[in-house]
Amino acid sequence: MNFYVTFFTNMSILITCAYLFNLLYKNLFQQVPTIVKNSVMIVIFIFCGWLAMKFGVQLKDGAVLDLRVVPIIFASLMFRNPWHVFLIGLGIAATRYCVNGVTLNALTGSINIAILGLAASGLVILYERKKTWNYRLKATISLLTINIVQVLGIATFGALSRDIYLKQIMPYTLPLSLLLGAFFLFIIYDFYKEQQRAEELRNKNVILMQQTNELKEAHKELEDRAVQILKSSKYKSEFISNMSHELRTPLNSIILLSELIRENEADKDQSENLEYAEIIHTSSLELLRIINDILDLSKVEAGKMELVWGEVSIEDIKQLLYHQLAPMAVNKGLSFEIIVDEAVPPLLVSDGQRLSQILRNLIGNAVKFTDRGSVTLHVSMEPEAGFVAFAVRDTGIGIDENNQQLIFDTFLQEDSTINRKYEGTGLGLSIGQQFAKLLGGTLTLRSTKGVGSEFKLILPLNPPGDTL
């Protein structure tokens, strides 16, 4: 009867210790460093083992029977480091001498407990390799293994007579130890799950911190690259701007010299020099136009484009464009017309040079990509009050729907192959779209492949408020 009272007393003490430990773990241990937490847990487990022996059954010959195995079993489930579990076993073994002094029974008991700690350490190593095993399976293995090792240890070199222990004591203590140990492990399952959730949360926090650091490094790297790209873009724009000026100087000299040759050779019939001068002059003007486009693009990208706002005459724009572009259309056998609706006011406030440049590029492209039919510039008022529309329509090759946005990109055309039929740098539309934005308007396209295209430039009659 004394066995039952002792084991139930042991269990009550251990349950109380586990409950108090659970409260401390939830409220205090979560905030302390891992080394401190592990150290305190080891001391508590050793203390629980000492309590189990302190209130165990004291036999006449000095032997003590108790639930000292329970802290060791639980340690095999709680700890991930086998050395911590082995240290708990050694600690409980050392406290065996505090129960009834240094005796032969205390010596054999401490050796037996140390062996239990060693066995529990082996179980920890096994569980670390079998991470997929659940708590129920690991608890069953620990419960059976530790209790069986204890029985074998007492029977092998215990202070008790082997026959007395195996026949009179073990049949009672082993089943009771297994039953109460299983009951205790069931009770502490919630604590185990809490510890497991804390471990998972800690691992997730570590992973999150690593990902955060990686994101910070990636963000810093992106910022550094963005700075480098901005510097490269600035250097590129400055280089293009400087080179454009450098190229324009000798080019203007070529144009002037070719103009002088033309004037000197104009009175000579069928002069080859006159023909060469015409070619040089025409090619130089085209090259100058390309350089001017590149210079304009670099200024826009660098944010250094300056607009000259003033009153622009619609009639002047009409006459200028007709004078410059009608000969091109006539040479290709095209019908060219500029139509201005009566509702359009005679004047608008804008940058006349940039407006003319946009329309000249649009009409020039329309003539270039139209082999037969007509090219028309239609100036009208938009339904939205205060806006005028310049629509350039042609009956040319048209643009495929998938490439309609592509043609507004710098240096790109619908056909960018070397052997393309129509030459050009691909800068005109890109510059036109940038200028349209600077003038407070938009440049849009509507086209059907093989039928024709319509580019519509919509501008306000008065400039944006921030330019005034």
C-alpha cells in the first residue's frame, strides 16, 4: 500500500512542478536568451528529480523507489541537445547523495540514474534524425525505453537482491511507473506543444530576419544600381548634348561651303560640281536634322528642354508646313491638303518652333510611308473645351496593332531590320510624344495595317498653368 501512496505523492509533486514551470516558461522564459533559458530548465529538471527521490519509498536496506525517471523521460522530449539531457541525468544522479548520504545504495542509484541520462541522450539523437515522428510515438518510446533501462540497471548491479526486486518489487513498480508516467506525459502534452510552437515561431522569426536582411541588402543594391543608372543616363545625355554641338560646327561649315559652290556653279550648264554640291548640301541638311533630333532628345531626357511660349498663328503654321512638305508629296504623286475648321481660333499660345517640329515630323512620316493616295492635316476643335486637335491622316502602309506603342520608343520602328524598305532613325515620333507632353497635350495613334494611319496631336489653346 505504501508503494501506491508514494507514487501518487511523486506524481502530485511533479505535476505541481510542471504547472509552475509552464507558467514561468510562458511568462518569463520566452523573453530571455536561449542559453539562460536552457540553463534554468536544466536546474529545474534536476530539482524535480531530487524531489521525486526525496519523497520516494525508503526501504529498510536504504534503497529508494520513486518516479525519478519522469523528468529524464520528459527531458528526452523537451531538449534538442543530447548533452543537456545527459547533464540532467548527471545532476539527478548527484542529488541522490542528498537523500540519505553517501552510501552503497546511493552509489548504485546514482550510477543507474547516469545510465538513464545516457540512454535519454541517445533518444534525443534518434529524434533529431526522425523529425517526422509525432509526440505520441516519441513519448511511448521514451517511456518504455527509460523504464526498461531502469529495471535492467537495478537488476544488474542494484543494492537490492535481484530475486527480491524482480519478484516482489518490480511487478508493482514497473506497471505503476509506466501508468503514472504515461498519465504525466499526457498532462504535459500541452506544454510540449507550447514549447514546440515557440520553437517553430523562433525558427520562423530567424528566417524572417534573414529574409529581411536579404531584402535590405537587395534594396540597397537596387538603390546603388539606380544611382549608377541615373549617373550613366546623365553622363550619356551630357555626352550626346556636347557631341551634338561639336558635330554641328563642322557640319554647318560643310553646308555653307556647299551653298557657295552651288552659287558659283549655278551659271554653268551641266556642271558636275553643281551636282556634287547639291548632293553634299542635301545630305548635310539631313545629317543636321538627325543631329538636332538627338540633341532635342538628350535635352528632354536631361530635363533641360526650354520652351518659348507665345502666340502662334494657325495660318502661319499652315503656310509653313505646306511650303516645306507639299513638294515631297508632289514628287511621290500624292495628294496633300491642310484643312482648318472655321471654329478653330486664329491664335493659340504654345511654342511655335516645337509645334511646327512635331507636325513636320508627322507629315514627313506620312509622306514617307504612303506610296499612293493622300496625306491630310486636319485642324479642328476638340469636344473638350479649350483644346485644338491636329490630325495627320494618310493612306499608307499602316501599322500593326501590336507595334503601335512600339513606334513611340526611342530608336525603334515597326520594321527595325537592316534591309527595311523605309529608312530613318526612329527618333521623330519619340521626340514628338515628349514635346506634346511638354506643351501640355497628347499624341495618339489610330491605324489599320494596309489601310492607313491617323496621328492626332491634341494641345490646349493656352499653356499649362505652371508655365505662365
